[in-house]
Amino acid sequence: NKDKTHHLFWTFKVCIDGCTYYKFIIQVDGTFLYGRYGGTLLVAVARYGDNHIFLIVFAFIEGETTNVLYFFLKNQKKACHIIR
């Protein structure tokens, strides 16, 4: 289907600005979406300061394949590379 979105990646300026403060360990987690839209929601988070969780990036993907995970990690690196 040509009208289907396969990947959607986004972050917010505050998340990019905060990249300078988090620890170097990034955790990626996902949850399956059901219903009308389906797919998977991926998030990357880091810890900073007193172990507070800091949300870095989000992505909607069609499934957990190697190519899609590469897309997510590559874009996450680009988003935070602006600061580092």
C-alpha cells in the first residue's frame, strides 16, 4: 500500500538540548500498538542527575527488523550529535 507510513521519527528541541546532561547509557524500549494504526512505538531514554529519566527520541515503526532498528538508532545519534 503506497499510502502507508513505514517509519516516523521525532524529537523535541528540549530533548536535543538535554543531550549534553545525560549519562552515556541510552536505553531503548518499545511497545506494540494495536487497533487502527498497529506497528511499534520505540523510545530512547537516558538517565541524568539523581537518576531521573530523560526522554530523548520517539519513533513509530512497522515492526522490529534490523533495517528499522538501524533507522531508529541512526536518527537518534543524529539528533544528539548536534550537541555533542
